[in-house]
Amino acid sequence: MVMHKAEELIIHTSDSPFGCATMIKGWHTAPKPEGRGWRDIGYNFVITNGYWNYRMYEQGKQWPFADGTIEAGRPFDTDPVMMDDEIGAHCYGWNGKTLGACLIGKNGNYTVHQLLSLRDIIVNYLYPEMGWQSENILGHYELDKKKTCPDMDMELSRAFLGEPELISQLVLDIGKK
């Protein structure tokens, strides 16, 4: 087994206004052409917005307690070295040295609870455990110019990760997209 060092977190969007880790895992593991045919969910973390399925979204029935819930995706342990079975499937060419976090949402529409949960993962886990800083946090579009994901200003997002009072500006900026 080859070992890889996790060097960055790549932030993604589900590109749907509803969903959860179980739903995404279904999309990722279903055989082609219905799914991607992968062995597991591609992301290491999924951060929900409280709309776990289409029916809830359509009816406007958000579960407030589930808004900002951090769900486990593809497993990895707490050391900064990733074994082959821990490598995600979320950014072609970068999977071997990155972790992936997916925010449930579309067109940059995320909740404050989601952004605070993302910050919690980064500031309370990845920074101390991995020895990372804000420059280790990337948006998918920064590595693949054909993408817009996660549809948020990553410079402002990285500033927010170090300065919690910037969350209101980040939420306002995301709402403009």
C-alpha cells in the first residue's frame, strides 16, 4: 500500500439544493450510466443544509437541527498520511494528496450554519491535526478551470477561516451569486 500526505482540503458543492452523504454515496456508487461506479462516496465530509431530499426541499420543510450537520463521507484516520483506501474521488489529478468537503447547495446558496461547520472542521481539526493554514484550503475551481464549484470567493473564504467576524461578508458575497 502506498502512503500519501494530505496537503489540502478542496471545497465542493453538491450542485443540488438538497441532499446528504447517503444520497451522494448512492450517486457515486451506482453503476454507470446511472451513477459513477465508484467504490465509495468521493468526499470525506458532507455538510448538510437541512433539506435531506427533494420532497423536503419542494415543500420547504427544512430540518433546522440538520442544517450544518457534518456527515462522514469516505473514511480516513486522524493522521496526515492517507493510505490507498482513504483516498477520495473528488478532484481529478489531486485526489492522492487532498481531502474533499462538499457543501449541500446550488449556485453558492449555503447557510450560515454550513459555513460555521466548515470552519469548525478546518479550524478545530485540520489546522491543528494536519498543521495546515488557510492557504491549504482550496475551491474546486482553483484546480480545474472548467469548474465554478463551490461558487464562492475563495480569497474571502480563506480570510473568514482565520477571521470569524468575516462570516457576514462571506454570506452576503455568496448571496450575490
